[in-house]
Amino acid sequence: MDLRVTLVLLLSSCAVAASENVGTHESMLLQAHEVNTDSAVVAMLALNESDDSAWDWMCSGVMVSQNVLLTSQHCIDPKNSPVDCSTSTFLPPIDPRRIAVTSHPSIHSSDAEWTRGIAVMVPPGGNEVCGRDLALVVLDSELDVVPLSPRFDAVEAGETYSAVSFGPREGIERGTRARKDDLEIRCVGAECNSSDIDLREWIGEGFACKGDSGSPALDASSSVAGILSRGYSGECNDPMYAGVSHLGPWIEEIVHQTADLRGIELPWWANRHEHEPLQSCSLFRVQTTRSSWTALLVLASFLWRRIHGEKTKAVNS
């Protein structure tokens, strides 16, 4: 069965998604408005390992190029609440082929078109959760969206931002893209005076419910100032974001290398920043985990077949 049809039938039957590392109570849902714009903010499903006509959980994400998605690392390696910054770590990422992504405003629409992941990349360094809840997913085809730029400078308390995601809102069904503007960054890192937040994270306003994980906070210039990691209070408020500025060069390098391999144009924001190449993060340089090698082998194999015109196996054929 076609993946699009399969997912629509499944969603219509009200399948239950697994718990994720965000708020579990929906008694404090904030108002927001549905948007058909903001198409770079996408919905991401983790398909069931044994039955890819079903899905286990849903996250949001943002396209930083036409085939590279930025999301939360726990969305490809789900962790259970609560998070303890002194002990919480990530497990190896899931198989990227379990990831299905759409840029349609609603995952419930029969018009939603889905594409699969072919590789997942996690930040260089350790495997701690706090401060590193970010990941990149390389997709098997380009999405027709205008990518958004990661922010390369640090955020400050008092800045305003907009939250765009697919989590539940008051009067809006979960799985529908919604936006809330004029939110404020309440504190950054040590300013938050909590052992539950890393120096590279910040707390804002808005929502942190199931389906919101991985969604971007967009600053006044529509740059990605943070990626939603978890809810500070354990409910659908007090969103805690992973900052992206310290990993901007890593994101840009991955975007450059995937563009070179696919023979596609770089997004508009790339090549505008001067920094030393992060060779330890390179797609074909120092790799530290077996999962990284697996992801790269899958990506290289897929791209080779694409370049040489070989027919690839259709999803759910």
C-alpha cells in the first residue's frame, strides 16, 4: 500500500503514539493559529519497527536544506521523562528508514506526501542529553520548501520568538501545523538557576506537548534560535529549548556535504559564515560510533544508485 494512503488510514483510526520527553498533561494548552505557511516546519513520524504501516511517535522538525531536517535527538532516540542533566544519556539512533516526513500542514490530509530518512547524524562529542538534544536527518528526496537558517549567535533573555509545531493546541487537532507569536525567552543557561538546564539551553514561553518535540523557535529574522527539547515543569508549558548556535558550523558542514553528494544547490543561508571546518563532524572523516558508519553507508549507497540512475526500491511496494 502507498505510504501516504497507509498513514492517512492509520491516523484516521486514532492510533496511540508512544510517550516522548515532553509534557504529558494537556490541561494547559495554549491558543495558537493554524498556518498553511511555514512549510519548512515539518511533521516527522517514527514508523513501527516491525510494521511500517503503523507509527510509534510523532515529532516536529525544521528543514535547514531541501533534504536535511533539524530536530531533537530524542526524536530519533526517544528517552523517558524525567531528564537528569547529570546522568541522562542517549542510546544509538533508530534506523533512519523508520522516519517519515511531510511538509503538509496536516498529517491527517490525504494530500500529504511523505518521504523517508536515509541517514541520521548526531552532534560530535559525548552522548549526554542536556545541551545536545539535536539531530540531523537526511531525507531520500528534496522537499519543495524554502529552508530556514540556524542561528549562529547566542540568544539573550528578553528576546521574542515564534513557536511553530504539530503538537495539540486549544481547538486544533494534534498533527496540524500551528503557530504562536510574541513569545519571550525567559532565561538562558545559568540565568535559569537550575541544575536541570544546560548552559547551551534556554527556557521560553508557549507549549511543550506531545508532537512539539523537535520544533523550532523562530527569532525576529525567522532564523532557528532553538529546538524544543522538553517541558521544564513536566506539563505542556515552560518549554526548554536546545540552543543551536554552538552547533551552527556542524549543521552547515553536513548541509554542504549532502548538497555536494546529491548535486543540489546549497540553501540560501549557507556559505555566509566564516569558520574552521569541523573535520570531526565530516560525513567522510572521523566517525566515532557504529551507528554513524551505518548511516553513512546507507547514505552513500543510496546516493550512488541515484547518481547512476538505478531504480531504488519503492516505499511500501
